[in-house]
Amino acid sequence: MSSYHIKHLEEYFQVYRKSITDPESFWEEIAEEHFLWRKRWDKVLEWDFSKPDIKWFQGAKLNISENCLDRHLRTKGEKTAIIFEPNDPEEEARHITYNELHDRVCRFGNVLKKQGIERGDRVCIYMPMIPDLAVALLACARIGAVHSVVFAGFSAIALATRINDSDCKMVITSDGSYRGAKTLDLKAIVDDSLEDCPGVKTVLVAKRTHNEVSMKEGRDFWLQPLLDDANQSCSMEIMDAEDPLFILYTSGSTGMPKGMVHTSGGYMVYTAYTFKNIFQYCDEDVYWCTADIGWITGHSYILYGPLANGATTLMFEGVPNYPDYGRFWKIVEKHKVNQFYTAPTVIRSLAKQNLDYIEKYDLSSLKVLGSVGEPINEEAWHWYNDNIGKKKSPIVDTWWQTETGGIMISPIPFTTPTKPTYATLPLPGIQPVLLDKEGDEITGNQVNGNLCIKFPWPSIARTIWGNHERFRDTYFSAFKNQYFTGDGAFRDEVGYYRIIGRVDDVIIVSGHNMGTAPIEDAINEHPAVVESAIVGFPHDIKGNALYGFVILKETGESRVHDNVRKEINQIITEHIGPIAKLDKIQFTSGLPKTRSGKIMRRILRKIANHEMDDMGDTSTLLNPEVVQEIIDNVK
Ligand code: WT7
């Protein structure tokens, strides 16, 4: 029996049992057999959720870029590591071999060193989906710098907040980015944000769109000439397993985003292990995850997980509807994609289009389909299964989070029987529990509860950058000795999990985690606004859309209101980015509040969802009369 590559259901159950009864020897065996360590660990696991303090493979030394690159060179040097498919279908795709990628990462590592980046320094990466982005992450990893990738759809203000929070010394960006028919001037956004970031000493700029940019003398450098000049051998830093590998921000219940810190040893083992099993990757396969590297999905399952397995991973620069809605399927045919991993919001928007867009293309290479980011509704699941998988490619509905680093609950294809809308069973090493409000475990099947994980796994985030207390309060204090996910889940009669959705103030919009607080903070910056509250409501493509209830200083005419609506979305775009714009804005004279002054979102959520018949208990409200006013004004 191989624990590393599970192929049958009985094997899964055996492996799972072993991973629970003796997690340490389970992970030790996998770590030993499938990775390259410069020094072995002294201890597999040490943990205490009350602090929380979690350490995997303590004492071990490694470099993750060596595991993703160097160790494959002897056997797979000429294998394609990355297929780059550009935004413009007329532009030629690029196949980058492991040798070439290694060479480029080494040069880039030397460029970073020459610019003064040292082990432990933070480097912010704000780039389009081009090969230099992947190279930048791996180069940081190689020299022991901590990368902090900020999705290139975030605004200048959001970027500056993230740069400053982790004291980044350098920003790596590009002149611009292509998104379908549009181009975005990334460098100009970086320039704006750096007005407020005194700690940034250097900006490296990759050329992509060739638009004119301003280059600040002594601070900004074009990347390519530096790479051309750089030495092609770059010694790597030997890192401790628990040294931070990267920071990735996710939004939370206050305006300040949370910089989740992932470390290198456990993260590598877990992402590689889950990649292998969940996508059943075989050596000649072409694997494609459509996410952006700016999100955790891209970190773990475009880059580190696939490369640690010596896979061929496809990076797509563009969008699903450019030049038309057939683009994804054209790419699948062109590169004979075997595993395809995308988000429900994308599936729903493609399902609205004519089937001609699919039928034109040969999708017979597909073996496994994946879904991530939010619950996949039954209709979208069937559409995906029937039209893309032709009922022969299993769908892996993968549940996980930025904080978990890797996939936690998911079918293993050809092994776990799938069931629409169910993420099914926990992966080896993952011990989910459902808890009631009091924190008591709800045992048995066909039950609902707060989804928690009661034992650590190797890729769990270790802290929030600069704020360990917030890490403890957010994830480890709601329920004693448990990691609380913030999600509610249902366990069916055979023990399959179905994720129901967030039970906190986070709203998942198009698969993106949106904290309500940062959006409300942005809205409240509008001079006419007194207060605001955001809730989610169902949207047929985005899954959820945002509904804002806003109190204005003065009530005015509707024409003025329309302007304020526009301005509010403008402010949100400036502070966060267009992904956080509101679909509906309702002005109101008050917001339902408890006696302690907390907004009762439960009520607003019901109103936004048009569930006005039963408002539940409103007796604890300070201002119950406002509820009727809000209901009366719903459009
Ligand atoms: C939240 C995490 C994991 C990478 C992308 C999102 C929701 C994620 C699923 C799924 C139902 C899902 C959860 C989770 N979520 N995958 N397969 N089924 N819900 O990462 O931005 O950290 O968001 O996304 O609510 O808590 P994220």
C-alpha cells in the first residue's frame, strides 16, 4: 500500500485510518520518501492550539525551490514545467522546461540578492499572470526571502496597506497587464501606492504591455536587463522547515487584512501530497488551474504543488470570455489538458452561453475536473459534469481556505464516489468535526454544525503576520482546542461533508473572500455617509453579491442618491478594487442594532434575501421600528 498515491476506496480508508491513529509516522513516511531535505527533522510535530503554536518537521532544513526545480533536472530537465498561454490567442504559447525555469529562477535570485534582498526580507509581488510571476515567487523562495503576492486587481490603497503591513522592501511588478480586450497600467498603480510606502527601496518592472511608464531614478529598474546580466548559478539558502515561505493576505472582520503566514516544510509536503491525489496526476499529463497566482489556489495548485511533483502546469494570462466564451475549451483542446480546475462562478457564467462554444472543441483529453472557492450548486455541477466532463470525468469539489494552505475535504477521483454539492470526505490527516454553539461535538450523521478541525495538518497557517493574538482570536478561541473554519457544514448519512457557507461576517463573492468590515470602512469614507452595513444576497453567477445598507447625513432627492451610489462604488474600487463593488445600495435612516450597538446582520441578510416573512427574534433590538422602514423601501 502506498500512502502517497491513493487509487482505491479501501486504500483511502486504510490510509486515512493510519493518518489519524498515527499522524506523525504517517507524515514522516511521506516526507521522507518524496522530498529532498538538507537535514532531517528532530521532531515531526509539536502543537498546542491554545497558544496556538504549531510546528511541523522541526529542525529539518530544506529549500522548496530545490524541491520544485533542481531535483527534477536529472530526469525531467527537458520536460515542460510551465505552459504559458497568453491573453491574446494569436500570440504564441510558451513551453518552459524545468531546465529553463531553473535557469531563470537562479538569475532572478541573483538579481534579488544584488538589489539587497536578504534572507527573511519581504518582497511584494504585484504582477499579471505571466511566467515572470512564477519565477519571482520561486526566486524569493530560493534566496529565503518571504514573498507576499497581492492580486493585481487590488487598488493602490489596498496594495499600500499590504506592503506596509509586512514591511516589504521591494515590489516586483510589470508595466501593465492584459485582461481580455483591456489593459491595466499596473506600474502606475504601484507608483500611486508607493507614495505611502517609505520602506520600499526597489521596484523591479517586467515588460509586458509596452505602455509608457514612469521610472523613478534609483528606485525602479527594468527586470530583463538585470536578468540578462545575472549569473546563472545561484546558491540557495538552506531554510528551516518552520521559516516563513510566504505571506498571503485574506480579508477579515476588521479593515486590516490578515497576512496569513505559511512556512516551507509542512506546506511543501501537504500541497504536493494533495495535488498528487486530488488530481491523480500522471507523468505526461497537462494540468490546468484557472485561478490567479494572487490567490492561495494559485500558490498551492498552480505553482508549488504541481512543481514539487514535477508536473506540467498551465498558466493562463487571460479571461474566460476573450475573445469569446469558447476560450477555455479552445485551450483545453490546444494543450490537451488532462486536469482542469476552476471556480463555480466561472462555471455558472460559462453555463449561460450557447453550447456551440463547447461543441466546437475536442475535450476528450480531460480526465479530472475540479471546483474551488465556494459551494457549487447542483445545476452548475450537472452542467459541468454533462457538458465538460461528458459524464466520464469525476468532479472534485475541493473545500479549503487561504488559512489551510491546501485542500482539506475533497473526493479523490476514481476512488471516492462523487455526489453533487458535496466536498465528500476529509483527506488523509484531516480531522473535521461539527460543533454546536456551545462547542460540543455533534456526532452521528445527517447533522449540521460549525465546521472545525481538531488536529493540525502540515500546511496550516502558523500565524498572522505581526499579530499572533489576532490569529488566536480569529481561529482558535471560538471553540476550545479547535481550529474554527468560519464555515457551517452538513454531514450526510454516509459521512460526506457538504459546505453550507460562512457563519461569520465574511461573504464569498465569485469565490473571493470578502470581509464586510473593510468594505464598510471604505463606504464610510464618503463625506455624505454616516454608517453602512454590508450583507450578501444570492446572485446567479457570482454565487453571492453585495448589498449595502447605507445611512446618509441628509436625505436628498433620488438624483443625488444615484450619484452617491456611483461614488460609493468608486470609493470601494479605490480602496479595495472592483471585485468589492456593491450590486445593490439601499439608503436607510437607521440600521437594526442590539443594545450593545452591534449591527444585527442576520436581519439585514433576511431582508436582502427577500425572506421578510419571518424576521426571527427582534426583541433585543434597540430600534425595532427601523426594520419595517427598511422592508418598506426594498426595491
Ligand atoms: C472560503 C475560503 C480555497 C481557495 C479559494 C478560497 C469557501 C472554498 C469551497 C468549496 C464550499 C468553499 C469557504 C471557505 N470555499 N472552497 N469547495 N465548497 N465553500 O479561499 O478566499 O480563503 O476562502 O471559501 O467558505 O471558508 P479563501
